[in-house]
Amino acid sequence: MSQITSPAATAADRSLEIPSFFGPNLHPAVARLVGGRRGMVDGALPPALFVATSALAGTVVSRPTAIGTAVAVAAGTAVGLGIWRLLQRQPLKQVVRGFVGLTVAVVFVLLSGEARAFFLPGLWVDAAYAALFAASVAVGRPLAGVVYAALFQTGPAWRLDRRLRRVFAAASLGWSAVYAVRAGTQWVLYREDAPVLMAIAKVSLGWPLTVVAVAATLAVVRRAVRTRPTDAAAS
């Protein structure tokens, strides 16, 4: 027996459908999360230069001098990226956000006198996100669904479907695991006092892992949305 679907339900289903993640261009969801391809560079370059400069300078000068030089190089790079974007008349939001994060990291370094402290703020942020995503599932408000609705402006349609709520709960636990892996890896390397490996982990577990996580989230949500009418009709 066929099921009559209300116009509101049909509109809700369509509002949840989004273009395919895969393609020649960066998906808009990923672009919003990481600031586009330029945002990836803006976020990765200053930390990479900080670690490289600190390691190289540390072989010829004292540790405080090496750290000071690394801080100057990283800060100068961030300022240079901002000036370049300004000259190109491009948005500065990602640069400003990165500069604020860089400033906090530099404060940690200057207070501790250790290069590894550069990555402590990011470590604690990742740990907080891991806990937040897990807690959102525990209270019945999976954060992945909230973020999805905000990115694609779908509204609260997903909350009306029990199956989608379960999908977003699973996705939220997946994102919690992603952030937990980042924080856990950085913590182990921090304890080993391995700032070079921390920099490598920050980049490799940063936007590449975000791309994979977003792709997986979109894939399961699109599958759930597209198969829901069939499942409903068969019931």
C-alpha cells in the first residue's frame, strides 16, 4: 500500500539533499570549515615554519634564542599572508582567525620556554570538541546534525526523522573520535617532547582528516535521505 507523503515532508527531504561531495572543486562544506584552499595554507604554514625554524636554529644558538627566532618567523609569515590577502582584496577572516590562534600559541611558548607548548592550545581545543560531540549525543542533540543544518541551511528537518537522528548521532560519535585521535596523538607526542612530530601530526591529522570525515558524514546522510521514502513505503 502506497503511503501519501505530505508536501511539508517532501520539502523537508529535499532541503536535506545536497550536491555530491566529490568533484574537481572543494566542497562548500569543507571550504567553510577550513577556509578554502588558501585557508589550509594560512593555517598550516606558520606552525610548520615555527617548528622548522626552532629545530634548525636550535643547532647553532641557545634554546631561548631559537624559540624567539621561530616566533618571529611564524608571526612574520602570518602578517605577510594577511598583507598579501589585503592587497588581493580577499577576505581576511581566516587570516585574522589564524593570527589569533597563533598569538595564543606564542603566549604558551613564551611562558613555558618550550617549543612543544606551541601546540598545547590546539590540543585542548581538540579534546574539548571530542567531549562536546560525545556529550551532544548523550543529551539527544547530536551536534553533527546541528552543524549540518547550519552549513546547508536545511533548518530543523532532520529532527523530524528518527532515522536521521540516529545517523547524525553516529556521525557525532565519529567526529568525537576524530578529535579524540588528534588530541590523543598530540598528547603522546607532547609527553615525548617531539615538537617536529607534533607539527607533522597537526598537518596530517588536520584538514586531510577533516576532508575524509566530512565526506563520510555527507555520504551517510545523503544515503539516509534518499532511501527514506523507499523504506517508508515498504513499511
